[in-house]
Amino acid sequence: MKSAIDGLHSFPNGYLIIIVVLAMASGAYGFMNLSSVVFGVPNYYRSDIEQSDKLVIGFFNVAISVIAICSVMFMIR
């Protein structure tokens, strides 16, 4: 069983670290988008569509970064 897991990925660990760093940056960007809409001062100059776009982009950035980090952790395990 261990030998099957060892051959699961062919990336060197450096590439996996780069993927984790990029996923963390994407997650931070998504969290900033979410927090600017949810916790930020109400911006009356921003339309409802722009606020909705920020919520959707922020949510998907956070979701994609969590999935990427979990998959890399599974591959390294």
C-alpha cells in the first residue's frame, strides 16, 4: 500500500511548495475580497453588482485555494 502511495505524484517537492504558496496567495486575495464586502465600511459608490462580483470571486478564490492546499497535503502524505 505504501509503494502505491509513493508513486502517486511525480512533482519534486519544490513545485509542490510553489503550488501551496500560490494557493495561499489566492486565498488571501479571496479573503480580502470577502472582507471588503462583508466587514468593510459600506461603499455607496459601489453598485450591488460589483459587490456581488467581489463576493463570488472571493468565495471561489478561497475555495480553490483550500482544495489546492488539501490536495497537495494528500500528495505529500
